[in-house]
Amino acid sequence: MPRAPTTLDPFNAVAEPKRRLVLDVLAQGERPVNALVESLRWPQPQVSKHLGVLRKVGLVSVRRVGRQRFYRLNGRLLQPIHEWVKTFERFWRHQLERIKARAEQKARQSKGEEKKP
């Protein structure tokens, strides 16, 4: 079965690690393209290519001020991805609880050993 084009589906768009990095930067606030290029340390055409895909799926929007373009995250459109990922939370939550319990047990054991002469 052929893969859906990234330009139609936010899930496929965020499957690309570089586009997730763009979203990470935009999660901090609206940025002009040149600030994204500087933050990501990528060539401007590469940044623009990924912004174009994210714009087509609606995850980012653009605002023009003179000749400059400012991009911002449309977090509301990430909600379906968040809802889907939440269904798997129980798998990592269980592991985190086990790690925490083990760390607490080791800390208690360490304190017990420190008290002994």
C-alpha cells in the first residue's frame, strides 16, 4: 500500500525528524525564517522546504511583514497526534514507575548503609 503524501497528513509530516525539530523551535514562539535558519543551523532552502510541508498540513502558519515571513505553530492541529500517542502512555508510565521505585529503594538502602559505623 503506498504511503500517504506528507503534504496531506500531519502524522506523516511529523514522522520526519527534521520537521519535528522545526516544530520544537516554533513551540517557543513565532520566528522569522532567518531566525529558524540560525537556530537549526540548516541551509535556508532546507528550512523553507520543511516549513512548506508543515504549512500544507496546517501545523504552521505564516504572517508577512514587508518582505519578511514569520512562522508560528498551530498547536491545536497537533491535538489528534497527542490523543493518539496518549493511548500508549500506559506502556512508558509503567516503566517510569518501576524505575522510580527502584531508585527510591536504592536511596533507602544507601541511607541505611551510611548510618552503620
